[in-house]
Amino acid sequence: MALDDHIIHRWQSSRILLLGGSAGSFKLLYRIVKLLPAKCSKTVIIIIHRKKNFFSEIEKLFAENSRMCLREISDKEPIAINTIYVAPANYHTLVEKQGFFSLDVSEAVWFSKPSIDVTFESVAEIYKDQVTAILFSGANQDGASGLLKLRQSGALTIAQNPVEAEMTEMPQSAIDMHAAEYVLSTTDIFKLLETPPDT
Amino acid sequence: MPDAKESLTDAQLTELIDIVKKIHGFDFSDYTEASFRRRIARVMMIKKLEFYDLKHLLINDPGFFQEFLEEITVNVTEMFRDPAFYKSLHTQVIPYLSTYQHIKVWCAGCSTGEEAYSLAILLNEEKLLKRSFIYGTDINTEVLNYAKKGIYSLRKIKSYAENYLFTGLPGSLTDHFTMMYDAAAIHSELKQNTLFSVHNLISDTVFNEFQLISCRNVFIYFETELQHRILDLFYNSLCPLGYLCLGNKETIRSDIFRKKFKVINQKENIYQKIGS
């Protein structure tokens, strides 16, 4: 599927870019972090499945290669523009209508904490059609129902083409649930995200 | 497993909070909204209730409120959650605590007791438990009963033992438990100097003076203003130079409180009371 004006326009007018992924998504997310311009006029929120007690260099690796400001989310942290936020391990990340993040240690969803569903659903409720959300490779179906809720709320929802995904189940579940408005190749996803913001 | 489809309207949420406050005396109005909404949706899903049914039960069924409270509050906890925190407690705080004749510890929002017992184990391994006393408090009587028993499933103990391993402490978690079939009971010597009882951080006040207060992953459920009220309560409950431990994503941001608490460990959010 090629990129049409409609999808480009919706990406350009989004305030929030939501990225969710699990097994097989790290390299893609890394490339996205690298290619996003410093002033993309958006807030980027990344939820990647990660293990607790596993000293992780994700933030460090991402931060060293990002042109945007990048941080791991803290409780009650204000949601700022031109910043990439990474969801911390062993918490769910939620957003509040007053414009800040809140964290939650409640039960894992799909054996995952952070769960992509939890954050996607929360963002859908607050930011509705001001969101572009992309679901990448992963070995379980976390994220699919969150993506569906985003789509129902008017967000632009995209699944990575499962043919190209290292682990197909996550994007495939989203497609099966009709949660993804677009199914894009990784090349097209990068091309879309490289389109400069509306001026 | 997905959450309930339709969330409550703002008016419905306010109405619910009002009912709970007026009839049951619990004030949820300063809880962080997104997670509170999720908890309500969860109760409605588990108990298969519509908004009207939930309201009806809260008003007319006196026994229902306890069930509601148990589901609304998050009672997910672990022993030695965030091993790096315990490591830092061990190296940065315990040496100072050991200079006190009596060490009083308050574990606020203790849920099923895992954190209070983690502190008991740490103090015991440092041979300080005999002159320590640990108070575990929560608003929820059911979880406190669980905490008093100190019995956990083997499945949980296995994951707690893994946490313990990452703390780098010299012992082994299972040294402190007696295994029975598929459960593990904490040794009675670790229970001797602990007391679990009801305390509501929102409506109750100072009840003792402590050398250490641990309140981890409770503030995430509270709005900033309420957090400040409780920080005040903690400040007034600490002895001079007493320690306050918050969850490692619960940084004190307020300038007023940054003047009252010195940072001992920035990453793990360990603070020390200073000034007056």
C-alpha cells in the first residue's frame, strides 16, 4: 500500500506518536528514534515489552542516538512536545487529561507490564483523533485491542506488515481485529515518519 | 483480558466518588483519574455490573463495599521489588539506622505485607531486627489479614527469590521461610516485631515517631496535592534525620518539600528529613 495524501496529512496533524512493540521490534524502534527530527512538533511515546530486574540500556542507547529529548517516564511527569518518552519496566503507563503521565503497578496484561493495550487505551481516551499509533513485531497479542480502541476514537492506526515482522502475532492480531487502518511495510513507515510536520 | 469497553462519564465518576465518600467515609476524589477509572471498569467487568447496579450495591448492600475496596485498590506487590533499592538501603541507610537504640519502621500502604517482611528480613540479616519494630498499614482489612499470616504461594516465592538474588545481599530468601506443600510461611521470629493494622493515609494522622518510613508505589495513585498532604504527614511522623523511601518513579518535585527532604539516593528516591 502506497502512502496517500490522506495518511500523510493525518500523520502531520497528529500531536502524539505512539509506538508499541515486543520481540523483534527493538531495531525498528531504534531506527525511528534516530530518524525523527529534533523539532517534529509531537510527543512520542514508546511502549516496548521489557523484563524487570534486567538492567537495560534501552534509554541510554535511544538517547545517544536521538535528536529529540528522550526520557524514561516518571510518575506525574508533564507530557511535553518534541520529547520521546519510554515506558518504564514493571509499571503500566497511563495519561491524564491534565497533560501528565501516571504510573500503575496493577496486574500484568497479556503477561506484560508495561502493557501496550493499557497505554494505547488510555491515550485513546484523552487524545482521540490527535494520535498516530503504530504496532510492530511481537510474539503476543498485547496492543491489538488498544489499537482498536484508538481506531474507534479516530486515531490513525498502523500495523507493521506481518510479512516483514520478525514475530508476526502482534501486528497480525491487530489486523485480524480490524484495529489497523493501514498495514505498511517498514520502508513506508519510515518514509511516513520522515515527512516533515505541517507548517 | 481487555478492559471494559465504555468508560464512565465524568458526571458518573463524580457521583460514584460522592456516594463512597458520604456512605462509607472513604475519599477517592484525589486519586489519579486514569488508573481509578480503570479500576472501576475492572470491578464492573469482574462483577458484571452496569453503572446503575454498581451504584445500587454501594448504597444498599453494606457487605459489598469491602469487596469493592479490595478491587479498587491495587494490591500487586512483591518482596524485594526493585532490588537496587534494597541494595542502596543496605549500604546507605542501614549503617545510620544501626546507631539507634530502637528502630521504628512504618511501611505505609503495605498491602499483603511483602514489603514489610522484606524490610524485616533485611534488618534481621543485619542483626537489627530484635531492636526494631515494623508497622505495616493499609486501608484494606482483608489484605492486612493476609499480611498477618505471612504465607505466600511457592510460585510467588520463586519470583521473590529471584528479586532477592539481584539485591546482592549475602543470604538467600528461602532461609527465612518454611516450605509446606505449595506454600511458604515466613519464620515466626520475623513476625514477632511486626504489627499490621488499618491506617488511612488520607484521613488518619500521625501515630508514632519513625526512623524509617517506606511508602513505595502508593503515591502513583494520588494527585499531586494529596501527595503533598501525605508528605506532610510523613515529615511529621519522622524523627529528625529519619528516612523516607518512595517508589523509584515517585520523585519529590515540589520545592517546598525538596527543602524538607535531602536526597540520599536520587535514582531510588530515598530521602532524609532535614530542617523543621
